[in-house]
Amino acid sequence: MEQSTIIKLRQQEASSITTNGSFSTALQNKVLLEEGDVVKLHSAYLDTTTESNITIDEPIDVSFTTIKYLDAVEENIPFAYTKDPANHLGKTIGHKHIACARKPTGGQDTFMIESVRMTPLHFGPGREYGNGWVYYRYTSPIPGEGVVDAQVWMPQEHTTKNGRSGVSIPINRLIGGDGQGSSEFYLRTDINQPANTGGVGNGAPTINPTPISADDIAQPIEETFTFQLGAGVYTPQEIAQIITVKCSDLQSGGATGFIGNYPQPPTAQAPTDVWVWPVNSAFCASLAQLYNKVQPVTADSVPTDIIFARENQQASFTEIGGAGSTVGQQAPIIKPTAIPKTSVDDILIGTNNFSLNFDTTLNKLNFDLIHTPYQFTVGTPSIWTPGITYPAGTEVNKQPTRSYSGIAFTKLEPPDFWQTLGFTLTPIQVTYDPRPLETGDNQLILMPNIILTPGVNITQQYAGLDLVWNKIGAATGFYNFAISGDIETQITTPIISSRGFNDVINDEGYYYLEVGIKLPQTLIGGSGGGGNDTMSNRVQAIVGKFYTSGNFLQVGSDSAILYQHIGEPQLLADLNVRVLHADMTPPDPTEIGPKNSIFLEVIKTIPQPAAPATKK
């Protein structure tokens, strides 16, 4: 005779959760294993719905912090500008320029934090750390801006690769001092393996940042747009549509209207102390609008507060006094010569469309349009058409212009939401060159060093092989080069998510289901496991992945490894559950969701009462 007891291990009822698929349960009623008792998996339900859906448990504020840039300033920008220094004429050609506000340091101490070193707390073969955000806080070097919160992504690292020395995580941020020659920089981590930083820990200040002397800081002009995303289960197509609609709204930043006379505030359309613009968005603004964001415009305003800094600034500098000089450096800066006074003089900067798309072929989200294409007129009447153009001139290294303007993200929040979508590495890191630039007015200015990379953090029109083939049909043949003029194309270079939906992320075909009840069955693997421990005495089931993507993975007792207890009684009280890949690594949070349930069955053999003796 047998007696069966079912033990339910449900992640949402767990006493502690490490990650989805890894949790601990304290049983309300303890179960005693005695000689001859059998333990086996009754059934399990693994939440694989995350492969096709995004679950938002509570409403979240989704935000985008952006900067704006202009492309091919020399040829395409319809406003009067000067270069500073003027002797770097050719270094602006073919490069994007980021809109920056020129902010004085006010004599405040300024320091550079170049990096922090992350070292693991635990060592051993196959131990991993990182694969998460490193959050830090510092005082802005610009007077009045206060404390700044930022984060940087730390990739997954291995102790077998880097040893005890750890890895250096680049920061390259300017921080303000206390006026007495010192500064503080605070750090915390949210990574899956606790780490220290060689003197920088949770709430501890860094040691010996590098002091820098400068008059001004060229700070990229950042704007933030935020909207609330309600709780629910979303398909990637729904997420793409919601974000596209919200960010494409002309009034996403507030009310809009028409400007009367630049640069005086309108009196008929709005109160006299309020500017009202035809567009109010973090993704698009006019040049005069940017001026007004940096410093309220008056009739007497002069364009000293905005400059356009060349991307990849470090690659263009010339050190005064030779290599390694600390005197200063020179590099190209574009400066508008005047504040636009009319709508005809003003120009728009940013993207004319915002598109987050879901590619059903790749099963991935992608930002396919966050720029304004270079455009030219075609036909009669003239119609503006997006495309690519080869600028005029005789430069040897002439490159096609693939956009007019655009935006890049400096922050996407909340980080966990964007990590779930697969855009962890999309935000750019606004770093600074520690060597100040010497301007034409003999001022030392610290310049941002921002690297804009198509397909990684910006979009642009795609330049394919067909671009150089002649299609005009004039005196030359179709096989001749056509590397001049305007070429129409609708294709863009998108920013593609790192996450695939509806994909089985691990291709081994099965999961291990491990229950930590210290039962003595043994799983023994080979020695070539890539540093991971492939042996376990806690595997209770081997779960095949032959299921329909997007559903719960259900397994029964046919996948179980039976255990019959022999020896002293053992009390089952606290049970640890882990879902593991074939290499004994935990699944990614985007692979396994939170609604996991494991059912164990304990079967006791009840001795039959002895039959009464018969009388002879």
C-alpha cells in the first residue's frame, strides 16, 4: 500500500528569488523521508512566454534622453557659421557635429574619473561576474547643476579569463570638486555577482581622481521625454507601435504654437514670458529653440552659448606644443554666427520621424529611423525625396552624406526594461577628452568625445553596392562610376536589438531541472565543459524543449529521475529550485519568466498489517 504527498514549489510563492527559474521555498509542512520512500518529479511548468512577450508587472515610466547632431556641416547646413580654430578647415568635412551648450566652470575644481576597476568577490573555475549595470553618482562640474546619477553597462566576465585583477570599466566623466582640491564619486552595482572596485564600494568615495583646469565645458544639450507604460503583457509589435506613436507626437513635450517675431516672445498666441514653438519634442527642435533652452533669448542675445562639437573629438585634435602637451589642443568647432530672427532663417535639428519597428523575419525590434535623411527635389512639381548625396569638391577621401540630422540616446530608462527589449548597448556614453581645447578667444574648453556609429547608436540611409552604378543613361555607360550628385534611397541602417523573440535561446534541446534536496543521485559530465561544473547531485529532471514557442513548457514524470531513500530519515524543509542550460548556466531573464511551478511527489510505502494467525 502506498501513500502519496505532493510538494508544490511555485516561484511566486517562494521565500527568496535569485532570478527567474532560480528560487527557494520554505515548506509550511515539513516532509520526513524514511527508508524506502520514493521522490520523483510529478510535473513542472516552466514559463517560456517571455520568448514572445514582454510582461510589465506594474506601470513604469519609459524615458528617452537624447542629443541632436547635424551631418555634413560644410555642405548642407543652411546657416552662417564660423570655425574655431579656423586653421582646421578640412577636419569638419564628412563628420557629424553635436549641439552643445558652452557652460563656464566658474573657477570650480574639475576632475576626471577615467575608470573604475571591478574585481570579483569569489574566485574559481567558471565563476562569472558582471552582465549588469554599474550605477554611480557624482557632483556636476558645472555650478548649480548639483548631483548627477548615471550608469554604465558591465559585460559578463569570467574569473578564468581575467583572474583576480578584474576588469577596468571606462567612465571618463568630469566631476566637480569641493573647492579644496578633492572630490567624491559614489558607486553601487546591480550585477548578478557582487563585486568590489579596489577602494570604491557601495557609498565609498574614489581615490585620487585626475584634476583638470579649464574655463568652460562643452556640454551636449540633452532633452528627455517620458511616458507611462501600463502594466500588462505586450507583444513586441505592440511595444513598437506604442513607442513609435508616443515619440512621433509633435506635442510630446507640451503645447505648440506659432512664433510671432523672432526673438521676441509672442504676445498674441501666448503670455509674454513664454515661448511657444511649432514643435515641442525631445527628438526635434529648431536652432533658435535650442538657444532658448540653453539661455532664454532676448533681443540682445548673441550666439556665444551654443557650439557644435565634432564627433570623435579625440581623433581630430592637434596638441599645442607637440604630442603629450598639457598646454591645450585645437580641434574644429562650428559656431553659428547669429541667432535666427525669423522662421525663414531658423532650421530644424533632430529627426523628422521616429520609428521603432518589429522585424518579423529577424524576430527582433529595431530603431529603423531616428534621423532626418538628406533630401533633394525630384520632378515637377518638386518633391523632397530622401536619399544620399556625394558632396561637391575635390577631396581625396570624399564620403557620401547619408543624413541631414538626427538624434542619439544618452540614456534609456528604466534600464531593466530596455535590457529586456535588447537595447542595453544603444545609449552612448558622453565622455570627455581630459585635454582642454584652446579656442580662438584664448579660452580653455573641455570637449565631449562622442562616437556616433550607424547601426549601434544612430541610424542613417543605407549605402549599398548599387549606389556607385550609373543610372542616368547619358553619355557614359551603366557600368561607369556614378559617385556624384543625389541618389534616391529609402533603405536605412537600423539599430537592431540583441534579443530575438520567439527563439529558443539555448540550442541544446533541453533544460536541467535541479531541486536542492541533497539526494545522492549523481550527474556526471565530460571534462570539456568550457570551465563550468557539469556535475550535479541535485538534478531531478531533464526537460526537453520540444514545445510550441510562446507557451508554457510542461513536463511530466516521464522526464523525472527517481530517487528511493536509503538510510537515516531526512527532513524536507527548504527546497532550492534551479532551471539550468546544458552547460549548467542559468537562462537569461528574457528566456524564462516568473511563473514557474514544480510539483514533487513523495511516495511512502505503508506496511500491510500482518494477517492474524490461523488456528490449527
